Amino acid sequence: MNLTAELFPTNNRYDIVFEGDVVVEGSRDPECDLARVLDARGYTGTVTMVDGNSRRPRIIIDIAKAAKLSAEEGPNGPRFVKYRDQTVGASPYMGKPAWVGSSISIALSSAP
């Protein structure tokens, strides 16, 4: 079976349309997010991601392999790492570090 998904850029993120439905919205990691959606729906094999406007192929994704990965910024650029299910609000807000702004206030208070 030849699976195809369309990729549309939106505000530095991506929306993905598969079989006429928007399956991923606002993704920073569209390849791996699409793979997880298709894996959850029971699809196997590969999917070709095409540019939504030009219809040119961009990448062919192995669904089973990509579903286990996610892209993140590493010390030398982007890299693939093992997928960790997390949400944006999973960790509590810790506030600003103590050093933020403290050096400025000390410098201003010691000015002549």
C-alpha cells in the first residue's frame, strides 16, 4: 500500500493532512508525530510525505521506526532521540533563576 500525507507550513510549525483529514496540527516534529498517529491507527510500512502546495515528495518515513523517535535540539544541531511522552505543562513553573536581573540591580545600586 502506498501511503501519502501532505505537509503544510503554518507559523514555523506544520499541519499534516492524511486521507483528507488534518491528523496533526502545529507540529514542530511533523515526521515523528505523523508516524505516531499512523502507528496508533494500525498502519505499517512507509508513508511518503509530500509538500502540500507543490505535491513534491519531501521524505519517506518508516512508520514503526519513526513512531519511537522525536527530534530535539542537541549541542551540535537537531538530533533524533527516543520518544518521551510529555506535555508542555507537565513540570511546574519554577520561576526565574535567582541570577536573572540581580547583577543589573547590583551594578545600578553601586553606580556613583
